[in-house]
Amino acid sequence: MEPMVIIGAGQSGLAAAHAALRAGLRPLVLEAAERAAGSWPRYYDSLTLFSPARYSALPGLAFDGDGERYPHRDEVVAYLEHYAGELSRDGAEIRTGARVGGVTATDGGFTVHLQDGQSLSATALIAATGSFGHPHLPALPGQETYTGRITHAACYRAPQALAGRRVVVVGAGNSAVQIAYELAEHSRVTLASRAPVRFVPQRPLGRDLHFWFRLTGFDRLPLRRSADPPASPVLDPGRYRDALRQGRMDRRPMFARLAGDEVEWADGRRERVDAIVLATGYRPHLDYLDPLGALAPSGHPRHAQGLSSTHPGLGFLGLEWQRTPSSNTLRGVGSDARHVVRGLVARLPRRNVAQGARRGD
């Protein structure tokens, strides 16, 4: 029996493996993809971090180079793969190409069923698959009649595929604004959202906002659980608001309905639109836990700060607003990982902790 199995080798799973090693365990990490980098290789091409490199590292390994730069997607992928290699050298086992099909409870913990037919037993389990695999696709009035293209930001890669088209980006968060801004160089773009976009300067008083977060302790503020967490503001280096003011893209209240190849706006005007990009967020990607009864009907886990309320040996990582405002970010998941691993270790029989430390010797 494995003392601790971690499902997912993205930033959350790797942070969990680091915490498990420091707790004296030798964790087994299962990753469905062929690379230990989570969802990062599948994000859109131009994605850059909202936080500088010095504030974006996982525990125990800093980003190379200028700490004030904002790493782009491919840098993060390389960093995570390097981090996974360091964990492997320290004793963690990371299996790629290992997709989990389901998890069932046993008297001693859990059985993890892989889609290739294998099964593994574990005393403790951490679900660290994040949410990228489960994009939120809200029902749009009239979408069954719409003849244009509807896609989610999870499927967006580069603006060239929509060049010269009339595009509506639905959302008011960082991804919505970044994608709309990028598309506006090639297409006519409108941001549609139920509430206005809330911008905050990315570098107030000449320092990145995350410097002030660290100084004031904002990133570590405890949060009360909420079924509807607050929307994050858009970090603006100055160009996004300028683009709106200069008319390179515009923002409108959410449209009322779709009809044929048209969008009907809230004021009753109708307009032909070629494509709609839904930057409407994600939901926890935890369907493999359905057999356990550990999830609410909404698909969200039943938990308190990442520790399951239904199964003592089960933990969660990578949930938005799990414990603090930075819970599902590179800069914040390490703290959550330590908390969850400590909580699970406290519930493990001492013999399993000792066996985990010896496994592989």
C-alpha cells in the first residue's frame, strides 16, 4: 500500500509531493499527460504570469534569471519539469501517462483505478488535478440557434485563427481581458460581462502589486468558504484600460440572446458576430472522485481548507480561494500543500508514515 498518492503533477501536485517528502513520506504522483507540467503546456501561446518570477516559485526552487520579469508559459513549463526532476531525485515517484479513472474507499484508505486497468492502494490521497480540464460553459440564451463559433478560453491558442472576424469575449477577468486585447490586433472585439471590469495597477508606486501583497500579508489572509468566491480584479500594466479608452476594443453589458448568426445586445440592437470566446472560468476537475461521495452535487469537494469533510485520508489542492487569495497560484499553493499534508499525516497511523519513509530502500 502506498502511504500517499497524489493525483496530478501540475503546480499543486508537485507542491504536495515536496511537502510529503519533507514530512518523511515518499509520495507517488500520477499524471495523465506525458509531461509533469499540469495544464501549463495547453494554455494559450502568449500567456504570461501575473506575478514576477521572484514571487512565483514553488517551495525549494527559485526561477532562474531576473526576479522582476514575468515568466511566459513555456518558461513555467520548463520550470515545472525541472522541479519534478528534483523531486524524483529526492525520492518522489512521478508516473506520467497514468490517467485515473476512479477512486473507491477501502477499510485502510483508497483504491485508485487507472484507465489502463491497474489499481493502486493508498492510505492517503490528494486530489490535485485543478480545474483546467473542466471549463465552465454557461448556457447562453438562444445558443442552439447560433450559427457562429462558440469556444472556451481553454481551447484558445493564438489570435490568427480568428483574424478578420467579429468576436465577442465573454468575461471580465484577467484571461478575458488578455485574450480580448490580443485579438483586437487582428479582429473587431467586444468584451461582454455582467459587471464592469475591475482594473488595478500592476505596479503601484513602481513596485509590482505582489510586493505589496507580501509586505501587507494580503496573500496569506484566511478566507471563509464561499460557494460564490469573489471575482479577481484585472492586473493592468496600463495597456488594457488604454485599449478600451482608445476604442481598440470595447466593453458592453452581457448580451440578451443569440439568434442565427446574430447577437442581441441588452439595448435591443442586433449585430452579426462570427465567434464567441467564453472566458468564464473553470470548475474543479474531480469526476474521478464521484464513486466516493466526496463531492457536492455541484461537483465541488466537501472540504475545510483542503481537508475532506467526508473521508479523513483525502485532501484537495489547486482549488480557487481554497484557503487564501493565492491558493491556486504558483506563489500560494506551497502553503496550502504544507497545510494539507500536515493534516493528512496527522490522521495516518504512525506505521504508515514509517513505511512511507522506507519505501524504495
